[in-house]
Amino acid sequence: MLAIDLSLSSLAYAQRKTRELGLANIEYAQADVLALGSIGRSFDLIEASGVLHHLSDPAAGWLQLLKLLRPGGLMRIGLYSELARADIVAGRQFIAERGFEPTAADIRRCRHEVLAPLPALAKFPDFFSISGCRDLLFHVQEHRFTIPQIKEFLDSERLAFLGFEMHPGALQDYRMKFPSARAMTDLASWDAFEREHPKTFAGMYQFWCQRG
């Protein structure tokens, strides 16, 4: 297994935890997703959760990862939902208007002031820590997606959509609305469902796809 990150401190933490657990089958490397074409390796499974939507060009990063995926290989992808993050977008606008900076002092001030106009932000667990809130509301770059946009990319790259990872309650609600969709892989139906329940993917879309 190869695990990559841009952050040396994050990699050092992961290595320390790996040693504590006695694991010996994980390699770590500091690397940029867009520069992975030079490593000369390919993989049966690639996971990129919470990474692509922070790149300047998420599609370029995804395509780079696809170049490393073997035929029949699996990908687990995590992307922010445009519908589910409406409150986050409003919070980011509030921050821009008030001129808050991503410092600990300003994050604390922002959390105190933003809850009156945007109480829904308190539903995000990351809101309550400095580092979590920095990532939630102050990240320098964030892209959000819709299910039709995801479908367009999957279709263009001939990737089969295998399904979402989500709360069992949401899956049950989906089954009740679309009882004939046993495989639960019809993205048009999922798009209709999310429009009716826009907080379904409040964390992010987490889904599996496969190369033919």
C-alpha cells in the first residue's frame, strides 16, 4: 500500500501510528497528485477522499489517478456536494464580508458571530475545533459538485458507478422512493433524491467506481 500526502507532518503522524500498530505493508511518500505519473507504478485500488475538491483542477487530479489504475481496478472517491454545502457557502461568504483571517483568534471570533445568522453550521462537527473549522470554512480552495457532474465525468472516462457509502437510514429512504432500483446505482434517481433531501451528503459524496 502506498499512502501520499503533501503534508510532512501528517505523514510523520501516520508513520508513527503505523509503527504503534505494528503494520509493515504501508509506504508513505510526500507527493503532489498531479505529479504521480512519474512513479512508474499501477494499482488495483485507489482512494482519494477529501482531496480532489481542494485541487485547482479536480478533474485533472482525477485523470492523473486514473492513469495509475489497472484494468478492472476500483476507486473510492470523496467529493463535496453543492447542495449539501449551501450553509458552508453562506458561511464562507460571511467570512469574506467580515474579513476574518484563518488565525486561531479570528476563527474563534467568527464562530461566535456566525451562529446567529447561520445556526445550521453548528451541525457540522468540524465547526467546534480550530483546525476543523479552518478546513470547514476557511480553506483557501474548495470545489463542489452535483451528481450530474459526477455522472458526466464517469461516463466520459467509461467508469462504472458501483454505489454510494452512506447512512443506512438514507439508503432505506431511497429504497422507499425508488423500490425498483435494487442496485441503487442509477445516478439520475440519486440526483432526484438529493434534490428532495439536500442534506443527504452533508459530509461529502463517498462512492465507488470501477474501470472496465
